[in-house]
Amino acid sequence: MEFTFLGTSAGTPTKSRNVTGLALSHGGPKHWYLIDCGEGTQHQLLRTHHSVMQLQAIFITHIHGDHTFGLPGLLTSASMLGRTAPLYLVAPSPVKTFVEAAIGNSDSSLSFELRFVDSEAEGFHWEDDAFSVSTVPLSHRVSCRAFVFTERNLERQLLQDRLDADGIEAGPAWGRLQQGHDVVLQDGRLARCDDYTRIARKPRKVIVAGDNDQPDLLLGASTDAQVVIHEATYTQEVSDRVGPWPQHSSAAQVARFAEAAGVPNLVLTHFSSRYQLNPDAYPHIGEIESEARSIYRGNLYLARDFASYDLGRDGFLRPGAE
């Protein structure tokens, strides 16, 4: 499972950071998902191995422009490139209104079906072969959600001793069982996959949060989560100076939550444009990292544009190839 950050800036882009966008892939780059789509996201994608032709679904945390303004351009570009496969857009209902207005008022059209799913509907649940997705309401100036991605269809291990004991010889039946199917054998017996295979590990679970000034809202959902990706717009000192109106989290807030929840891997993103990469500049992005590391003892990363991370089957997050 791989994450590639397409934008890590809050509100406005900088020379080194675009606004929010995240590519999540499972099973290779030809099966991937986009979480949020700030302005310029399609340009960022051109520098990655992800193609809009293989995009499975787009998830939008909330309506704010730094998370949505790239949608009309990305969708119409996919159409001009010849996409015909349906595409899911999982988002709050104002996003549907925005996209339809932008496309309808720009003499544009789509060559594929855009299947809108209301992420704020009661009892929301979405799934495909790779993931089961649920949401957690967050605290922001507009309605906002975190998306919880839980892996589905885990690989199975054959119980060869049991197969041998029951006289089921190696062959196509073994392959079907390992793929999760029950099999009718040549002698008429029904071999159930649950009797002859086992799943040896827990599903990977990842939380991608939108803007949120109360990280503790994710405490319940964080049980068994291997990764939480959360905004850390400010250090606490800057957050106190700015005041509560923006409704963003400080690095200290997120670190305290992650430490209390026992989250093993934490990735911070959505940094205020005031934070610089130049080590001689003030304020420097390292201040956010230092604040978080003073509280959180797990595996911590500060996201950068085009940085990739691999979540292994062991539940450990590692930097990937860029």
C-alpha cells in the first residue's frame, strides 16, 4: 500500500508545496484513489506514475477550495484523454453542486459517468475489492470528514496438512481455494475455503483526516489503525497567536492525540505557507517536527510534495521511491 503526497500546503500554494492532494494506491499504480483535489493537482500528477485513466475513486473531505478547486480541470482532462470507465466521487453534496456548475458553465462535458456518493449520508459506507471506507465527522468551519480505509480481501494461506489429510491433491482446486472461493471437487465433495485456508494477518487500516481542530474525535476510529494522516497547520505558539477561528490543529495537539491513541505511524501535512524549508528562515518547518517529536514517540513523518510512503504488511510505514 502506497501513499504519494501531491500537495502539503494549507490554504495557498508555495514555491515548494501545492495545496492538498493525496494519492493512495493498493495493488500497484493501476489501482489508485485520490483524496482531496486542490488547484493544480492534475499538474502534480504528471510528475508521478499515476494516471487519471486508472483512477478508481475520488474522496473529498470538505468543500474548501484548497481541497476542491482542482476537480473540474482533472475531470475534464480525463474526459479529453478518452476515459470511458465510470468514476466515483465520494464527497459532501456541495461538491457535487460545484462540479456540475463548473462543467455546465464552461461548455464542458464528461465522456464517462461520474457516480456521486454523498459522504455525509446517514450510515455512509463505500467499498470495492480493495477497501472498505467509512467516515468520522470532524471539527472545522464547514462540515468535514476523515476517511477510514480498511483493507479487504486479504491474501490466504493454504493449510496443506489439512488438504493432504482430506485427499485434496494439488491442482486448480488449491488455487481457487486460495483465492477465497469454495470448490466442488471431482468426487462431488464441497471444499470450503475457510476450512482449507487462513488469513495470517490483520487488515491494514489508514485514516486520512480533513481539516480539524479536535484530533481526539479520531480516538475511537484509531483502534487498530496503522497510519493516521492529519493536518498540523501550525505550531502551538502560532496557533495561539492566530486564534481559534481557522479551526486547524497544532502539531502539539495532533501529537498528543496520536500518543494517547497508540497510533504507530503518524504523518503530518497541510502546513501553513508561513513555514519555510530554508533552515535559515523563520519560521522553519522543523519547528513543527520538533514540537511533535517532543510529545509523540511513534514513527513520525512530515509530508513533502511528491514524497511516497509504503505501508508494509507488517504495519510499518517506510519512505518509498520518489
